[in-house]
Amino acid sequence: MKKTVFLASLLVVLLGLSAPLAWAGVAAKGYDNTVAAARESLWRAITSGGAGSATVAVMDGGRIVYSEGFGVADRSLGLPVLSGTPFNIGSTSKMFAAVAVMLLVDEGKIDLDEAVSAYLPEFVMADERYRKITVRMLFNHSSGLPGSTFTFGYARGDDPQELLLETLKESHLKHDPGALSIYCNDGFTLAERIVERLSGKPFLAFLEERVFRPLAMSGTGPSLGERGDEGAVYYAPLSGKRYPPEWVPVYGAGGLSSTAEDLCRFGDSFTSGGAGILSEKSLGEMLRLQPTPFLERLERPQILHAFGWDYAGFPTFGKAGLQVVAKTGGTGCYSTDLVVVPAHRLVIAVSLSGRAEIEAVIRPVLEGLLKDKGLPLPSEAALQKFAGSEPIPAGFDDWAGFYVDGDGGVYRFAFDDERRSLDIFRLGPGSEEGPFLSLTHREGRFHAFKSGRVASHYFVSDGGTRYFVRSDVPLYGVDLVQFQRVDPPADPRRLGAEMDGRTWLIRNFSPQAQILEDFCVVTSSLYPELPGYVNFCGVLRVESADFASVAATAFRDQMELRLVREGDETRAKLSCFVFSPADGFPAVAAGENRLVVGPDGANQWMRMEEEAVLDLSVPKGGRALVLVKGESPLYDSLVDDGEVYAPAGSYLFFAGSPGDVLEARAR
């Protein structure tokens, strides 16, 4: 492949052609709007800094009618992105897990409404409700499982299936199985294991035999870090630093890589007349709505009420009589979107290196394709002037109180009858005195002016839990839960360790893990206005001196907290992640400093009480970083060398094998 790529790059130089045209695989006549929209949208994503490179393909009636690469796949070699350049596709991989399960349904080996535990007896939880989780619930995200028990990285790490099963043994569900749909990666790791158990084959081998080969998907396989062949290299947007190929271990949840053309071949298998590999019954199952009871509480659809897809029918296109299904995917380094119009056998796939808003990138391409095909476009809602406020009806005071969001925010909702408004106050460190957001009442809803339009919100109750919902979210046309109410307990409890304003440091990241800036250095906090709750990477309700449960149960990736003793130290355990208090680590001193990984392999840290210039000697296989809370690493030995300035308040992090030594000279 290297020789082919080199010759293509050489032709670009010799012929002096413009980059987009020279790198295009296909651009058939009659698709002018599609091509123009794709080029405008993808170059905008790149030039705005949201992406480093990109690829797009469009299929019509089973034929690739447009395919093009944008930017450079490898800057050091000057290699352009070609139509066959693979990208990691993240959660778009979930659709391959969905198809794998449906292939076994067709064989009579799986019943979608059978309990997961019937197929995986080793799957057990501390919460007895787990026995009611069915296979179907894994795919419409309604299982109630906590979220994402894995890390991305740059080399093979722990077995994610075993890690998940071990973690779930002491975990509780966020809600009753089947009650509502909340995005959940862990369900697809369980689905991956079910496929392996019932097929008797490794998951990737099953996909190769039953999906990749029948659909001629020769460019699809595991993530780029595992493949080891040429793919689109990820470069950090601001620094331009080159990172190693990303390794995503959870195949079913997000661990595949593919080309845009291959994704179109896969998407075509869901269309009318496409190269299907599923029975008509299974195909119909995958394309229909998979509702939960909570959907009935909302005025518009949510995303995720579908079999693996983000949506089984795009509301804005449904008004125009078109069913559009899609699945996005994002890793730490890449973004992908696969869009299918089943009845008209149209497919679009886009992948980027970077974390651009992928749905906004692909939407103009879809609209250009529909225009080229003479199909109806969704009409934009006419802009309306806000008609003015109305008095807040009696009874709304019952909705006042404390609310949380999925990002760990705590808020107080209060109604102002004189101003006819709902005022939302943010609580906790850094909160302002006045309202964080003020919404005006009219006709039972609360409105705010956002991004050139009036954003509308309403309250809804479900089984005693109250929510505040954003209506008709732009781009999607769906309703989205933004806040969930929590009530102060009658007998508030406290954890058996100091939590207010305390900094905690991760202890079990591998040297090859993808560093999450907001997850290495964490500050826990309490709320005087809301006793009985603690914020530790999310809002939690304190149940005992050593345990706090998830309070934000309507949001993804929430984790229970346990305090555990390790020798003389109290550690915090969130899902599979372990933290230690920062005040237990030594400060860097002038001159020579040494960090030694102990027998347990736990990450080691030092605090920078004063600014210094550090010269680090990192052992082979180890990893050193200089971190400031909430910011990108100032230094990462994976991509940096030489000295580094470490400001006061920063931290020195070291990961390695037991016995490894990091030498740090400070001046």
C-alpha cells in the first residue's frame, strides 16, 4: 500500500493538479450539489481547526458516485488522504455489533427479548434488576447500565470484557431496565461477548466472515493502533503534535476502523434493494422505532430510540416524508457519521481526524444529495418574533428546587412572578451571584434567545422524577433532557473523608492510555445549599460513609463512588478508576527528584508548590506528564522531549511498570 500511496502523491506534484481533484476517487456527473457541499463543509472543518484531515463517500443505488479525501494523512511523508485511507470510526462500530446480533437472531440463536444473563451467566450486578435487562435494551440504550468501562490508548491494555464484568459485580443500575434511553457504551461490550459466546468465534473473525467479506469491505478492521497499516494520522489541533495510532479495545462499542467507501457498502445493506445480509424481518427490526415509556412523556422524539442507530428517523426529514437513519462515532482522535436513506438507496459516510461537530459537517452533504436526486428537503421553521411574556400559572412553584445536569453541574431553579421568568442559579465553586440563565414564560414553556432563535423548554415528570427538557434541538429536531431535579434528603449523610475542595489524582492509568485532561486531576466539592450530595466527576448522593450513588440518573457515563482503604491511605474508586488525595504526594524540590512505581503499579505523582524548569529522564515503556487541572498536558513524554516549564500548582505524573524510576531535575 505504501508504494501505491507514494505514486499517487508523486502524481500530484508532477501534474500540478489541485489537491481535492487529484485526491478524488470518484465524482460522477449529476451530483454537483453533493460535491460542492462536501468540499465546502469538509474544508471548513479543516480550516477552522476542528479537523486535520477528512474523507467522504456517497453511494447511490449501490454505486459509489462521489469519493474524495481532504488534507494530509501523514505530514512527514506528505501523503494525501485517498479514498482508501482508513480512519477510526468510534461508535459507528455499534452498528456492526447490531448486525452481528441480528445475524444470530436470523439463525435462531438469539431472542432479542431474552435476558442478557441467560446468554452470559457470568454477568451479575449488585443490583438485582440486572436480571431484567434484555438483549434489545443493549441496543436502544435502555439497559440502565452505568456507562463506559474502558479507556482508549496507544497499545493493547486490559481485556475490556473482563474489566467490565468485574466492575459490574459491585455496580447498580441508574434506572429500571427499559425505562428510558441513555447512551451507554457498556451494553455493546456485553453484546460483543454474546456474539462470541453464541457464534463460537472471536468477534472480529465473525465480522470478517459474515459482514466484511460478503459486503466487499476490504478496508475495514480493528482500530488503527491494532491494524498497524497506513491510516489518517492524528495531529493535536493546537500544537500540531503527532500522536501514535489510536487503539480502541472495545470492538462492539467503538473499536473499528474503516474507509468512507466501505462504510457506504455497509450502509447500503440497510436499503431497499441493497446488498442485504439480513433477513427482511431483521432488517425491518433495525429500521423501526424502539420506544421506551419515557418517550411518551416528551412532545417530540429523543435520539437513541432505535436499534443501535442514533435515530431511526430524523424528525426534520420525517416531515418531508423521508426516513433518514444515522450513526455517529467519536473517539479521542476521530469523528465519523454514517447516514442512510433506506427507501431511496442513498448512503453518505464522512470521517475526520479531530473532534468536529460531525452531524453539522455531514448535513450539507445530505441536503446537496437530496437536491441532486430531486427529493424533498425539510423546510426550515420560519423565524418568529417572541410574542412576549405571560404570567406564570399557579402550581409552577412545585417545580422549583435543585437540579443537576450530566456534566456535574448543580443548579437552583426559582420562579420570579414579577419578571415572569424562571431563573437558574449555578451552585458551587466559581458560581456567580446572579442567574446563570433567565428564561421567560409563555404558554407553559420557558424561552431564551440562543444562536439567533428562541430556544424553548418545558418541565416533565416521570415516576416521581422531574426533568427540564430542551425542545426541538437545532439540527436534530428532537427533545433533550437538560436537567434533572434532586431533592435534599431528610437525613443527609457525609462521606468518611474530607471532600470539599479536595484535589484527587488518578492512580491506575496505563502508560499507553489516552490522557483525559478533566479526569487525571479532579476536585471534589460539597454544596451547603444541598447537603447529602457530593460532586466527584458527577453529582452523587451520599448513602453511607464509604458510598455515594448516582444522582444524575438521566445522563450518560455516571459512576458510583466508593471510598476504600489502601494501607494508611483513603482512595476513591469510580467505576474501574482509582484516585488518591493530592495532599498525600510530595512536592518537587530543587535539584534531583525520583519517582518509583511500587509493586502495585499505581501511578506516581509530585506537586509543584513553586514554579520550576524540569528535565525528565523517562524509562523505556514509561510515561511522564506535566498537568494543570482542566488543561491539555504541558508536557507528555509520548510526544515531547527536552525541558519543560512547570508552573506552581501543576503536577508531575508518572506511569510505568513496578520498579520503574522517573528522574526529574528541577531548577
